[in-house]
Amino acid sequence: MLRLKKALYGHPYIGTFWEGRCDTNARNLGFKPISENWNSCYLNKELKISLTNYVDDFKLAEPKQNMEQGWLPLRKGLSIEAETQPGVYLGCTQ
């Protein structure tokens, strides 16, 4: 670990670094990629949870009783905000 003297915002590879970190975290939590051609789309068959992340937006589709089991582990490995009501995602209103 080292202290950054300059923020990584604007670094040409920051998106790649973040995607790699999210991928590692998702796989460690039992999520499997739905296809090697569909980056950032995962499925946890045991919990019946679908996870999609795009940049800093995460979407979980899950049975209501599995909601906490889906979000809590993600927050342990990544610094993400609390879930919100559906809104605009990838330019589409949900």
C-alpha cells in the first residue's frame, strides 16, 4: 500500500483498473460471468442473483428475500453507495 499524491481521476486506465477490481470482487463472492463476451454481467446461481455493473452503477436482480445477501458482501469489498429506487440506467428510465 502507498499513499497517492495525485488522484487517479483522469488516468487513461482508471476504468480498466476499476473494472478489474469489480470483477475480482464479484468472482470472490460467488458470481460467475454469464459469458466471457459479456463483461461485467454475472450470475450467482446459489442465491439467484444477477449482477450488472457499468462504471459506477451496480444493478442486482434478485428475489426480495436475498436482497441483503446480495448487497452486503459487495459493500465489504468495494466502496459503493446504498441502493436506491430504480431510475435512469444506461440512458433508460426504469
